[in-house]
Amino acid sequence: MSDFGLKIYDAAGNITLDGADCVTRLRYSVEIAAGVSGNVALNDIDGKSTCEFGIALEQNKTSHHVSRSGTTITWTAAGGILFPSSSTLVVVFLYT
């Protein structure tokens, strides 16, 4: 049996988002310049499940680290000598 669609796993290997099993919608997106860190408060996500991540917009560079604490989504510039920081598209999916 084949699996199709989007599946996102946490560091422990647990599925945190399975597009085939739930309804998802894009709640928030923003393009962040390379090297810039910041955050945004999304009060309507309180008590709801989300999946948030960054997509590098430049080849051979590192996307921002994206995390959630309560209703705040935070992005932190990443990168180093080998793979410098990239401009990043930060997305937050809300699902039920």
C-alpha cells in the first residue's frame, strides 16, 4: 500500500501533520530576509494544532528555524560558514 500526500514528522519520528487524515489550511505566511529573526502573535491559534516550518528561498543556503510557543510563532536565523542563512518563506498550517 502506498502513502500519498504531505506527512510531517517531529524529531522523535511521530507524525505531527498528515494531510490525508485531517483538514488543513494555510493560516499565516511571510517572507523573511536572510539573517533576520523575529516573531508574530496569532491569537486565534490558541488551543489549536498547527504545523509551522520554513522553506529556504535560496539554493545551497539554510532556512530559518521556526517554532511555536503558545500563540507566538518565532523564526530564528540559521546558517554558518558552510551553509549561510537564506531568505525564508515561513508558513503556519492550522489543522483539525
